Amino acid sequence: MKISIIGLGLIGGSVARRLRGFKQSTIAAYDISEESLLSALRDGVIDEGYTDERKAVFGADLIIMCLYPRLNIEKIKNCIDVIKDGAIITDVSGVKQFMVDNMRELLPKTVDFIGAHPMAGREVGGYQSSTDTLFDGASFLITPMKENKPENIELIREMARYMGCSHVVTTSPEEHDAIIAYTSQLMHVVAIALCQNPMIERSTYFSAGSLRDCTRVAKINEVMWSELFVENKDELVKRIRETEESLDKMAAAIENSDEDALRKIMRDACEKKLKWLEEK
């Protein structure tokens, strides 16, 4: 079996590290950085490294797209004629409806695209930041299409478990994007908004940890995240508007010195948080 990993950054490099030995596969990789490829070859993480994506995917049984969503599509377009019949393509993108729609339009029926999203990451990127443990205990989301072969879906599930993911969840692209807009994208939006408040410039010695915790994900790759926000704009804007409504309710209760309303809001939030922790 030949596995081709397109993009050898934080996620792609960590995938390559964990797939060593999976199905006794040969692992090939594409990356724009020759230095990253050479490092991965020296580390024994990959068997073949290419700065030409067509050479990387040629003959591959499983292709894992680890670039930004639009660049994933662009690379597949460039490789259509060298992707072999029966190949399986998956990805790690943070938006799924965009990927499914484009892949469904682009790929021949002889190639299966199965969307995926490992819920793992770090604030730093690049192959040099990849680790063997990035996916340990993580969730792995799969958004298969009705035309996908069951055995191919099972292969992606098996791959996720081999990588160390503890929960492999099947969902629809629509549900994925709606929930990820809340659990991931909105968190970055809020962190960015907090850092845009000029009060942060006066807060160096006035925080015991809350500000640091709430703004952690404001350290951000603006190119990737602006693309993810726009490709999921309908769902993300809904989550932002919902949060604005919650903030407005709290602001009104505070402005009116309505402590009973504030306590009710806080109790409700605390109960939901504790329930989430129990389920998690």
C-alpha cells in the first residue's frame, strides 16, 4: 500500500509520524519545502519526498490532503490524471461542506473522497513542530458521502485509531460545519476580539491567568483562519450573532443592577458547562 501525504506541516508531519507501519505502507510526501522533506527523510518519517505533487500521488492507494482547503482542491485538480482508479482521498480540513462539494464535482466515480478532521493542533506550525503524540486521545471526525464504499470508510476509521485518536465520530458535512463554527472558529473570533480591545495594552500586571487563557488562540495563522472563516461564513456568522445575543442579555442585567437575572444566567451556564465536562 502506498500512502501519499500532501503537505508536511504540523498536521501532515504528525500524520506521517503516526502512520509508520500502518498496513506496511510506503509513505510518500509532497511539500513546497525541500528542507522539511529532507528532515522527514532523515527522521525515517517518510520513504519518498517530492516538491512535485504529481510525483507524490502517482500510484498512491490513499492520499491525505493536509494543506489549506482551497490549496487542497488546487492540488487535486493538478493531479487528476495521475490519481489511480480505486484510490481513496481524505483530508484534515477544518471545513467540510466546501471540501465535499468541490471533491464531488471534481473527482471521477472511480475515486472515493472521504472528508475527515482530526481535532488536534498546536499554536506553532511546520514540520519541525510535528510530534508523535499530537493525536493521542483526540477525536477524529469523518463526513462520508452516500456513494463512498463501506470498506473505504472503515479504512479511514482504522487509520484514525492507528494514529492514536480515541473517538472516531461519523457526522454530516453540515453538522460538522455548524458545530465547528462554535467549538473552534468562534473561540478564535472571541480571542481576537479581546486582543483588539485597547485595554490589553494596560493589562500586563492586572491578570491572574484569565486573560491569558481566554486569548490563547489569538496567536493565529491569519492566512489559514481567514480562509476557514470565509468558507464557513454562514454558520460562523450565526454563532457570532448568538453570542452577541447572550452578551446583550448580560449587559442589560448588569446595567439594570438585576442580580437575580445575572445569577440565573450564571447558574444556567455553569450547569451546561458541568454537563459538557461529564459527557466529555
